[in-house]
Amino acid sequence: MDARNARDIGSAIVLAILAACAFLEGFFGVCVGCICFRILIKMGMVSEDVNVSSDDIFEEQETTITELEFTRLNEPFPTVHNAYGDKEKGEIPYVYKPKTDEMIRENFNILKHIRGYYFVMPMGELGLAVTWKYVRATFNSGDRIWHGLSVVGAIVFCLMLVLYSLKWILYPRKVVKEFRHPLYSNFLPSIPLCILLLSALATERDDKLAEILFWIGAPLQALCGVIWSARWFTNRLNKGYLHPSMMVPVVGNMVAALVGPSIVATRNYTEVSWFFWSYGFLMYIVLLSITSLRVISGTPLDDRMKPSLALYIAAPCVACMGYVSMNMSTVSLASTGGWDNFARFCYFVGVFVSLVLLYMMHTHHFARNIWDMIYWSWVFPACTVAIASASYANFLSLPSPPPQGNAPIEKVLAYGYLIIATYLTVISGLWTVVSILKRRVFIPEDKWGPLSSNKIVHFAMKESSNQILRGLRTMGVNDSAKFQRIKLQFDRLVRIHEDHSFMEDAIIFRAMDDWVPGYVYTGEEEHAEEAVMVKDMQTLFAATVVDEKIVKDLAEKYAAFNAHLISHISNEELNLNPIIRQYMSVIDQKNILRKQWKSLPAANWRRMICFAMECNTVHGRRVRYLQSLRLVFPEKMGLIGKWIYEDCKPLLFERLIVDVPEIIPRNVRGHIRYY
């Protein structure tokens, strides 16, 4: 073996190792570099104080993995509680199901928890098949690729349609609830859209099947357009529900216009296609205006739904291709492939929007949440811009006057978008498999709102209290240094407990009592009982000499306090928080949080926010806490960030600004000014 071959083999091995490490971290969250770094620290080859602020990062990762991935409680299915009200007396009952967060993972059910927006997966797969079919003439790719993709997409769509139909039969109330949801219902028209894509794939092979599928999908799409438009016009929507997902019914209408003229050569469906295209394009202009205004100046989009911004690419590109397809039946435009200046306008709008979103992807705008099926929303828009680019490249290559040339730039664009669409499909497919295996999909929705901040403070209080109890149980006699550390941690927990109890008693419980009178008194009683227990322990912590009796008494009394605190918090989460979820609107919750903010001095809030950041071992909860505050106080995020920057560890601050960049304060790199 010569030196050149040995060098090539060595390079290939190194590249394979790097690719394997990237694959493990990308799809399974296994950081090989972190593992090696930890091994080097244990072997003494790397000093433990290389990064003092990351001493506890490994313990935190283990806690997160254990809690979010491997915890299976085998709890019984939540039962319905009728806690208040009597129908016979004319009262509206307070009926709820007490659910723990762990039940979200425990309740993995493909039938019960399949959602309408999951259909973006077959929509993307079928869109990729249509893309490879449309570009075969441009790239000489043949028929095998799009044939195979068509089969896969059709199987996935039929499987999901059967699952959703079974959900309709077995859990009709959940389907109706989703249909009435102002956000998730926007994805339901993706079902007839998939049927129209199947019709597009059936053309040239079986025109009769294509025609049947068209006349199944097109009327359903028209019905969706009528129903959704009527809902938008008649139901007053809060600005928070103006969302890019509203583009799905609109895009479906224009897909019908794209498919119609190409179905059967002996019949002219151009007029029918104009019917779909006209209203679809009109509503695209309207929805683009109002939803982009919300995106620019309204409350930030939920990180879970940000991938739906890609629909801003699909709408103009599908409008372009539908318009071109209909123009092919016009004699004066047939020689140009259906392209004119208006088609150019629509196409370049789609290209420019795609560049904007690609830049946003580069800045990690779309990667702040754990992977979910909504990320399939990227695939179909990438397919539409690839189809439009290939069609435009063909138009520029036509020999008709004026001569256009070989259109190299447009072909490069078409190649690039085709590669991106294929790459996104493969990556999304792999993540789908991993998420199903890890039970991250087909589970109940992770619901949160402005008052989720109180729940996350509960998590921090439980974790801090457990740490204190472990410290007392392992503390030796005359260990005054450890005693003082535990005392400081106890004093901090007591101050947080007092502030939190005050806000609950004076504000939150009063709001709950408006809906369910007399039901929340147990929470107030538990706060009073804990205050008495705290005073008893403060007497022991004030001792100047730490002897065996004091340590033993403290451990016993604190164990009782810890059990009472956890029981109290669990009671609030299971039995009182459903009042907020069921009865209080987002506006009501925002008003309650504003009252809470005004009820405490800034110094107390500073202490509580930093406590929530430091005592929550699951990073996602810290992020959710800040997002809850951002929803209500976008103007105060810089102040909150200043508190975290000054009082918390530097590494924690750096991790938080990746997910919530709004907290970066003035005079710190990356500051985003609030206007």
C-alpha cells in the first residue's frame, strides 16, 4: 500500500468517525465529546476547574435524561373528578382529570393522540414525489425515484388516514375539540391537499384514477375553504391566533388549480382551476398581511409552531405553478410554457422568502424546541420552490423569441432546492422514527401559558427542598460549614415560599374562587400550616453549636416539612390548576401575572427568578419559565436578563440566551432592543 492510499484510508476513517459522532448527537442526543471530556477529568488528564461554571452540567444532563426519557410510572389512567357543583341545583359542575406531567409520557397512544397537523408528514413526502416527477425532464432523473417516493407517500398517507378515522370513531370529542381549535384546525385541510397530490402523481399513468382523486380532493378542498373562511369572518380571533398555519387551506386551493389542467387531455378543467386559484390567491394576500403583521409586531410565535413559517414559501410558489399550469391552455402563452411577468413575480417572491427563512434558520430561530412532527412543515414548501425553479429554468431554455439561453443560475437554484427538499425529508423521516421510539410523539399536548411560571416555581421548590433534606441526612456532627450552607439554602427557600404563598393566597386563589367558590381553601390552610413548621425549624437553625440532637431534630422536622410541601404542591397541580386550564382565558392569565408582578418589589422578583433558574435541573423548564414571562412582559425581558446575568452562573446565562435571546440586557453582546 503506497503512502497516498494509506492517507486516503486514514482520511476516510476519520471522516466516518466524525459522521458517526454527529449522527449520535443529532438523532440520539449522545455527545461523544462530552463523554470523552468527562473521562479525561476522571483520569486526571484535564483539571476539574477548567470550567468552574459547568461542574454540575453532567449531573443535570443525567437528571434530565432520567426524568424526560426513561421515567415510566405505570400510573392508572386519570379518572374524571366532579369536585364542585350539582346539575340538579342548576350549577355548572367543575369536572376535571388530575394528570401529572409524567402521565404525558405514560399515555403514549397512536390512535388517541394523532393530530391533524401530523398530516404535514405525508404532505411533504407526496410533495417530494411530485417534485421529482416535475423535474425529471430538467435533470433527466427518470421515473424510478418519483415512483418509489409516490408509493411511500401513499402508504404513509393511507395509514395516517386510517388512524385518524379510527380516532374519529373511538374519540370523537377529541376530533371535534381539534376542529374547533383556532390554531391546530388550520392543518386539517392538508388531508384533501394530500389527495390532490396523489391525483397529480397519478396523471400520465392512470388518467381515470387521477380524475377520480381530483374530484374527491377538490370539492373537499373547496368545502374546507368555505368553512375556514366563514370561521375567520364570523369568530373574532385573538391576535395570538393569527398564525402562518392559516395558509394551509389557501395553499390547498391553489394546488387544485395546479393539478386540474394536467389531468385529462380530452377534458378542459382550466375554468374549474381558475375557480380554486382566484379565491386562494385573494386569501393569500389577505392572510399574508394580517399574519405577517402579527409575526412582526405581535407576541412571539410559540417555538413549537415556528416551522409553519415555511408556508410563506409554499403559497407564492404554488400560486405561480397553478397560474402557469392554467396558462398552458391559452394559445398565446403555450409557446412560453405558461410563463409571463405575473408568474415571474410570484416565483421570485417565493425565492426571496425562502432566502429570508434560510437566514433565520442559520440564526437558530427554528431550533429552540425538541423535534416534533410540525418540522415536516418545511418539506412541502421546499418542494414547491424546487418545482417552480425547474419550471422557470425550462422556460428560460426555450428557443422561442426572445432567446433566453441555457439558464444556468436557475438550474443551480432548482438543483439546490431539490437537494434541500430531499435532505429535509430524509432528516425528518429519521427524526420521526427516533421520536416514536422515544415516545415524543403521539402523546398529549404539552400545554402551557402565562401562569405556567407558577408551576415551574413549584418544581424548583421541590428540588431545593429535596436537596436540603439530603444535606441534613448526610451532615455530620460539628460540621458547621455544611450547616451554614444548608441554613443559607433553607433561608432562601423560606423567602421564596413566603412570596409565592402570598401571591397565591392574595391573587391566584381569589381568581379561582370566582369560578369555583370555596374550593381553594385547602391551599390557604396548607400555606398557614407550613408557615408554623418553618418557624419551628428556624429556631433550630439559629443554634450556635451544632450537636447531634440538633442535627437529628432538624432532619426529622424537615422531613415532615418536605413531605407536607410536596403533598401541598401536588394537590395544587392535580386539583387546582385545572381551574386555570378550563376556565381562564389567556387574557385572564396575563392579567393575573401582571397583578402578581405589581404585588412584590423588584428585589423579590429578582430572587424568585434566579431561584427558578438555578434550582430547576431540567433546562427546558427554565426556558418555559422565561417564555411565560415573555408572553406577558416583553418589555421587561432585558431587566430579567440583567438579573440572571449578574446573579447566576455564566454558563447558565449563555444556555438561556440561545432559547430566549430577548433576555440579553443592554451593553451585552447580542442585545435586542425592545421597541
